[in-house]
Amino acid sequence: MATANVGRDMKSWTMPAWLVPLTTHISGQFARYLMVGAVNTLFGYSSFAILTALLTPFIPYSYVVASVISNLINITFSYLNYKSFVFKTRGNYAREWFRCVAVYSGGIAIGALLLPVIVFLLRRIFHAGSAAPYLAGGILTCMTAVYSFLSHRTFSFHAASKTTQNRAGAV
């Protein structure tokens, strides 16, 4: 498979050739984060909505169960995307994944606690009815986006990113 070098700082990191035209116009880590974040958000919210719809006939408060299951799936999906396209680190898969789990665990716990509260408020105040779990999921998704970027940049990929850049500069 053909690949292309991308970026001065990461000389040894290569991207599949088919992906180069889609990403070469995007400069800066935060811009890449927003692009990848949009894909991750679409995937994450879709998995939450699909699981909620599938589990609703079988489990009371299915949206809470769907939230926990979809979050575990989405962590891995997001981790791989951030590692490859945003922070562009090499190696350290287990350490970075566990750091991502640590970052997202706080969000999962807070989301699991806030989700029923937000659903209740949406149903009570705005009369959202059966749409309330979906709206609440969207609200929580927006709230965690900023928290996630800052946490990943300063914790999940921080140490590995500096080490990788030092190695790439020494080559």
C-alpha cells in the first residue's frame, strides 16, 4: 500500500496515500482534533442511539446501559483516530489506551450520573418525552468534547508525543 510522509515534526510517521488528499489541507493539531472529533462524535452518538433503540424493549432505563456500552466501544475508536491523525504518536499503544480510558472514565461516570438528571429535566421542563434520552446524549457529548481535547493533549498523548518527536528529530 502506498504511503506519504506527513509533517516536518513526524518524519517517520506515514499516512495511507488515499487519506493524504483528505487531510493535507488541515493544519494544526486543534484543527485535526476538530475533524477527527466530528467523526468520533458521529460514530459515538450513533452507537449510543442505536444501542438505546435496540435495548429499550428489553431493559428499563436502557439509555444508561447503552451509554456505558457505547462509551467503551467509542473509547477505542476515538483512541485509534486521535493516535493516528491528531497526536501522531508511535508505539506505546497499551499505555496511551489506558490513559485514554482514564480520561474517558471520568466522563463516563459523570455522564452516567448526569444522563438521568438531564433526561428528567428535559421531560419535565421541555416535555421532550421519548426524545429526551437522545437530546441528553447530545448535550453530554458537547460538554465532554472540550474536556477530552485538553485531557488528551496534556495527559493521554503528552509524554509519548514528546518522546516520539525527539526520536523523529534524531533520525
